[in-house]
Amino acid sequence: MAKSKTSASFAACPCVGATLDKLIQPALLAVLAQGPLHGYELTKRIGEIPGFLDEQPDISGIYRLLKSLESRGMVISDWETLKGERAKRIFTLTDNGRRCLENWHETLSRHRKAIDALLKAVQKSIE
């Protein structure tokens, strides 16, 4: 069996997982489904999801996505101010956001079946 090779020529290639950041939206929705959070904590929890290889996503990208999701009615936000602390914007999943997450579940399940079939074909090809 051939070992996986990652070199400079493959650094930006999708074959090393460079496009997995496209899954940030369902990850963000899944984390918010557990309860309201501020952006920094969201970023931290997304980074703990195994598929993200223990890497924290870009915080500015998370805030851009949250703004987009809020404009689409998927999340709402409000300011939390605690005495002696900086104000934090807290994000909460809406019913539309929950439906979007359910759609993601269906979509990812379909893609997983296709990926499993493709993985078997690739495995046969490299054996």
C-alpha cells in the first residue's frame, strides 16, 4: 500500500483537504444548535471538531459567515454585557437555521454515500 505523500507541489491541492473549510457553515450551525455562543467560543468549538484537524478556523471568516447567516435569518445576535467585562455579541440559532442544519444533514449524508463509493474505487485503483 502506498503511503500518503504531501509535498510543496500538493500544498494547495484539494487532495490534501484544502477545501474542507467549505464545511464551516454546517459546523457552525451544529455548534450553535447546542446553545448560544459568542464568535470566539464558536471558533474554538469548531476547531475541536475532528474533521477540522484540530485547527481553529479564521475568526474574521467566522464573523463574516455569521453576518451572512444573520442577514438570511439563520441566526440572530444580541449584545451581552457583564459588569467589568467587554461586551460580547452572542449568536443564537433560529428555527430557519435549524431547518438549514437539517438540510445539511441530508446533503452530507448523500455525499457521504457517494464519497464512500468513490473511496472504494480509489482504494481498488491504488492496491
